Amino acid sequence: MAKAHILGFPRIGAQRELKFAQEAFWRGEIDEISLQDIGRDLRARHWATQKAAGLDYVSVGDFAWYDQVLSTLALLGALPRRFGFDDKALGLADYYLAARGDATHFAMEMTKWFDTNYHYLVPEWTSETSFAGGVNWLLDEVYEAQALGYPVKVSLIGPLSLLHLGKIKHGLQHKLELLHKILPAYQQILAALRKSGVTWVQIDEPILALDLDQQWKNAFLPSYRALSMDAPQLLLATYFETVQEHIELLHTLPVAGVHLDLVRAPQQLAHFLTNWPAGRVLSAGVIDGRNIWRADLPALLPPLQTAQRQLGDALWVASSCSLLHVPVDLNGEQQLDTETRSWLAFATQKLDEIVALTTALNGNADAVAAQFDAARAAQLGRRNSARIHNPLVQKRMAELALTEPHRRSPFAERSHCQQKRFALPVFPTTTIGSFPQTSAIRQARAACKRGTMTHLDYLQTMRDEIRVVVEAQLALDIDVLVHGEPERNDMVEYFGEQLWGYGFTQHGWVQSYGSRCVKPPFIYGDVYRPEAMTLSWSCFAQSLTDRPVKGMLTGPVTMLQWSFVRDDQPRATTALQIALALHDEVQDLEQAGIGMIQIDEPALREGLPLKARDWPAYLEWAVRAFKLCAAGVSDETQIHTHMCYAEFNDILPWIAAMDADVITIETSRSDMELLDGFGEFSYPNQIGPGVYDIHSPRVPPVSEMQNLLQKARKVVPDAQLWVNPDCGLKTRNWPETMAALANMVSAAKLLRASVQDEMHVDCC
């Protein structure tokens, strides 16, 4: 009999219960025991959902108090030594300290989990790193599930992926130097799980989807020989890309099963079935764990039936990856229209899809005939819906194919025009865009949506908030201002709500990191901007000051990456449709006198394919989409962009090709390390490396920011260097924000003074 399972379930709760509990704990409103109780209740609820759907195993080990990588480090006793933790007595306050930092500790670095919008905490590897064992949280969760009577499959991040995802801090030449230390720790964990009665452990090795060098490939066979000696049956899980090039390796590994992502790479199934080892489980990830479209069950069944004829009981049906990346339950969406709703499936509904396929494979197709019929009708209805295609957009796209977007003059000429217009000092200061989103702002937005606040009153409330933000920046003496974005619920959702072709949910929350959740819109049709989206807010803010106020837009690739994207046309086509809409917005802003326009692209690197062979095609359309947004603006208009929490060094030529006048990037958590590549590349335009981490509540002193700026000066010429935070400030409170920005401005002014002194000495 085929079995049904998933690689993981969303941990946040359908109503974001984990988020609110975390934040209450951080504020001191609940203690650790209360927080633990909430986590226990969420896990029990999620296991009950999986069992009720008919899965053969519930997933244990997918729950994390902040991040699964951080939790794995806590399990192994491998949190950075600089925190001074007692690994075996680690409490949640310590755990969160590593993630968020405090007045005396830098938070751990954070970056994107492969090509998703989920962020993980980056392990810090040194020659002193030990894996002597840490917390028992995983075993506790196993016992919880067993006590409730559930069959358990544990999920673990594999040792090779964990090592690969970390960063060497000192004392090591290669991450694999730690392999002899980490394997015994994993052996102890697996032995303990076997002793507890666990029969299956899903061990995730997503780095197999990357372009691995031979040294990493060679490490797999000896590692898994060691791991399999006293362990439950191991299901090696890969996802996010094809692993077809590793067929021989995966055939030889001493594991009981292998999971394949057959959504991202369906073609690999036929190749793996050739010479598949007898009795070994093949887990077929056919239900999309990263998008919310309803599965085409009738189309998915035949290839599974082909596999079953060969594999028999060794076939498992699964999600392509963890369901962490999709919302929890479509049943909470009461405001979606019937047609659109019929096209969607969230995590809970995806369990039903997995079980329906498994049931049909196991010879009981009649029991799920209604589900198959509904899936077939949904696919047909979506293809034929009049809401999908827009003739005006199609006409503009055809015209676009004949042109190449570009700025009027090269940067060297534009920069002179811009300096003449704005007369900025050396090391100009700015922020990335958003200011604190207070409870009063959120309440006003909610009241306006409910109809308990009139639209005019809401507009006045937002204008009052913009005035506060502008006056605060003037008081701080910041050189280039922002309006603070009080009217924006989210940097993607806000724009999507004003574009045709976008749909929205009430409760479609997905974890981005820690307690930060986002509610991605979904793109179901051609994207079109019916009217200006930001013009009135930007113009009002600019009317309050003579200093430049940046117009703030979210770029086309980020709008794409941070939405659930239609799967009936190439992503490149959708990105260019979004870019056309943003191009119109940029033109409106410029014509209204807004002289600086920021088009944020934090997701550009995130969207990069995992295989280098696919990079050029992606980067070509991604850069073209960005350039289309700013095409045709005058030389005096300064185009900014922002990127964060990713490694950029391998795509710097393409970032330069975007030709933004100013780029701001996240660098503080890496101690300006990310900036080195820009210096080696001799990045030609202006750059603002972040001088403090906005995801931590700590306020860095002036001296710390000065030190970071001095490091930046070694890489970036003074005339090209801007001073700014790492990212937007919406998650911070006002006292933290004002204190940190005051220190930032002081650091910039001190640097200006020191440069003037240097120039004076040189002149003398």
C-alpha cells in the first residue's frame, strides 16, 4: 500500500498564535511555561489535523520556536560560544537572544533559505565549535506525539546541509573539517530516537539541489554509513530542484528511502525509477509545498500509477517540500469569491490532496471520485475564466518585445546632474523606507477596512503620521527623507491591492522569520495598474520639506517572489507585466516633482535559480524588469534600490547592470563582510551599506557605526558612500528608532568632519 506523508507543517498557527505568544514573551507579558503550553497546544492541533486527513505519519521536528536551523543548533549544543550559553540548560530566553541579540550581543546573521522568502539563522563555525549535545526538546515532542497515539516520522536537517549553510568565522579552512565532530552528535540523536520507538527519520539534505563540488559529494557516502548504523530507517529528503545528477550517489547511500521534489523537477522521476534499489522507499513530492494552487489530481495520478507498478508498497506520496511556505487553512477565508476560492489549496487542503492520490493508488478511487471531479472542474474553470487575460496588457507586452529599456545617460553623467540638483553632503544619510507601524496605525487601518472610520478620517490620520515622521527626520538632521509608509500593510500586499490580476486573503499568513509573518497576495491574471498607487502620499510628504523625500516602490521581482504566482505562464512574463505597472507609477512620481524614487528589490538574489546553468536566463529577465521600471526618467531623477539578507557577490555584474544610481544593502550582521565583493568588483554606482541591524532591539553606539563606516571606506570611495540602516524600521518602536537614527547621523557627521580634517592636512 502506498503511504501518505508531508515533509513539514506550518508552525505559526492558523491565527498566528505562535507569533503573538513569542512577542508576548519578549515583552515579559507571559513566562516560559505559558509559552511552552501554547507551543504544545499548537503541535497537538497540527498533528490532529494531519491524522484526521489520513496521513500515515505525523511530522515531528518541524516545529521551531524561531527557526529550524537555530533549533537544530540548540539540539546539537552548537550555538555560538560568544553568547556563553550552557548548552544543556538552554532556556527560551537564551534561544531568542541568539536570534535577536541584545545590548551586549550581536544577533546571529540571517539569510534566505535557498530560493524562498523564509530566513534562517546562519550557523557560526570555528575550530572551537563543539557538538556535545544540547536541549531535549525534540525527544520531548516525540513523546508528546506518541502519548497522543500518533505514528511519528521525525524530520531533521542533515549534517552536511547544516555544515554547508553555516559560515566560517575563524580557525577553519573548510566547513567539512567539522564533519568528524558533528557525525557522532547526530549518531547519538538518531540512537535516542530509535530507542524512543521512532521508526522513520526524514533527514533533509537540500544542498543536493545545489551545484556541489566533489569534496561535498564525496562526504555523503561515509557520512551516511556512519549515520545508519544505529538509527531508525532514514528517508533522505531533497527538494527545490532536480537531483538527477546525483542518481548514482543516491542509489548507493545506505538509506531506507529518498524523497524527490517532483513539482520543481517532475522529469527526474523516470530517471530515478531506472535501476531503483528493490525495497527502497521513493517519496514522490507531487503536491506543491510552495504555492497555493489546487492540484490537478487527474493529471498527477497516471505517473504515480506507473511508479507504483514498479515500486509497490515502497511508493510514498508527499508534498514537494515542507508546507511551511504556504498558509495553514483555506477554510478561514470567508471573503474570497467562490470562483477564486475553488482554485486554491492551503496546507490543510494539501493534506487532503495527498491522501486522495494515495487512496486512488491503493485501489479505492471511488472513495475520492468527488475530489478528483472537483479538481478537474477547478482546472477547467481557471483556464477559461475571463478574469485571467487583459487585452491591454497583452498589447503592451507585444510592443515591449520590440524595445530595450534603459536610462537616458550613463551613471557618470547622471551623477553630476543629481549632485547639482540635490547638493548632498559627503556620506549622505537616509533610511530604507518604513518607520514604526504603531498599534494606532494598525487600528486605524483596520477601522477603515471595517467601515468604522470614514475614508477621509483615515486619510487625515495617515497624513498626521507622515507629518510626524517627516518632522522626526528633520529633527534628526537626516539628509534624504522618507514618508514612513504608515498607509502600507505590507510592501507587496499594499501594491497588489491596487493592481488588477492580484487576489488577497484574510488569514493567508506565512512565516518569514521568527515572529515576522507575511500575507502574500496571489497573482491569478494579467497585471495592470488602473491608477496611481503612491502619488498622493509622496507628494504630501514632499510638500512638508525642502529636503528630498524618496518615492517608495516595491520592485517587480520582489512583487513576484513575495506573491503566490500564477503557474499558467512563464514567471518572466508576469514580472514584466508588473514592471510595466511600476513604470507608469515612476513616470507619475517624476512628473509630480519627486526627484528620488526607490524601487526595492530585496528578493532579486532570492529568485536566483539554484543551478548556475539557469542563472543567465533568470538574471536577464529580472534585470530587464527592473530597468523597465526606471526607463526614460531624466538624468536628474535619482533611482535607488534596496537589497537585503542574501549573498550578492556571485551576481554583482548583474546588479551593476540594473544601473540604479544608489543601492542600499544589509551588511551590519556580517560586520560589513558582504561589502567586500562590491569593492573587489569595483561597483560603479553609489552604495549604502547598512550600519545597524533593524531586526534586533539593540541600539548600537556611535562608535560601533563609525567602525563599520571606516570598514566601508576601505571598499567604497567616499563620494559613493551613503549611510543608512540595514532595512525598513516598521518592526521597531519609536524610542529604539530615534536613538539608533540619532547615533547613525552622529556617526556620519563625525566621519564627515574627519574627512575634512584629512583633506585639510593633505592641503597643508
